[in-house]
Amino acid sequence: MESRLWKLFAAIVLLLLVGSQQSSASDCLYSHPQSYFCNSEVVIRAKILREAERNNSVNGYELQILEVFKGSLWLPGTIILIDISTGASIDLRADPGDFVLTGFGSGSLQVSGCSMVKPWSELTTKQALGIRGAYKDGCSCEIISSFPKPRESKGRHCKLDDDSANQVANQACIPKGGTCSWQTIH
């Protein structure tokens, strides 16, 4: 009997651990560009030069930095390596243009499934303006999503609407008074 209880307990703990990992991973599935900006050490615009091979496998790209929006150790014109973390499905070969990339690191840029990797040409005009300044102004605010299920915020925040296309394309969550609110980026 005691053995069955331990097995049941172990199964419940395992399910809870797997469930918590899945919910934290799902936080990365969809995010406002401001969240990517604020939650990263590095935000750059870069041109992909070539795939970088190490140990007979492709796990990154060599790129040239065109603009630096966040990350004081990074300089335009520098050639760096993007390290693609395990489990991130990022393929930059399809689009030869410039990309906006967010991530972490000091010598190379660490990119994961929770990073923003998007062709610069696909950003809206307001998103490009946000990356160039408005998103930084809102980093003291938190953006919370109403999907897949709402989560609680511990501070000032803006909630993404169920139909959040306008917020994602044109707005930033900016502090105003003692609260945060959606503002159209100018």
C-alpha cells in the first residue's frame, strides 16, 4: 500500500513539474515586441552573413551589426556569432535581409525560442519606432496576455486584448502617472 502511495505521489510531482515547464515555455510562444525588448540584454538590427559551423553542425550564424538598440558592449559594424540554443527553431537562411534580434550575451548573442528574431522589413513603422526608443520608456511596465489564460501581474501593467493586433502593431505600454496604459507610438 505504501509503495502505491509513493508511486502516486511521484507521478503527481512529475505531472506538476512537466506542467509548470510547459506553462513557462508557453509564455514565450507569443509576446508583444516591447516584452522581447525589455526582457533582453541585447537588441540589435543585423545582417546575416553566413551560417557558422562548429563541431560539424550548424548552431549559429555569423552576422554584422547594423544598429544597436540595447546592450552597451555591442558596436555597429562588428561581426559577431549568434548561438542558437537547443530547442530553438530559428532558420535565418530563408530571408537574406536585415533582422531584429533580441537575446543575451557579451561575446556572442545567445538566441532562444523566447527571443525575437524577425526580418526588419516585417516590422510595422510603429514597431520600428518602438524598438528605437518607445519600448525602452515602457520597461517599468509589464505586458500581460489574456491568452492562453490570464496571469496575475505584481505591478503596473497593460493587458493585451483578445484582439491585440493593433496593440502589437502600433502601441507601447507606457507609464503614465501611477499606472501604465497603451499609447500609440509616435
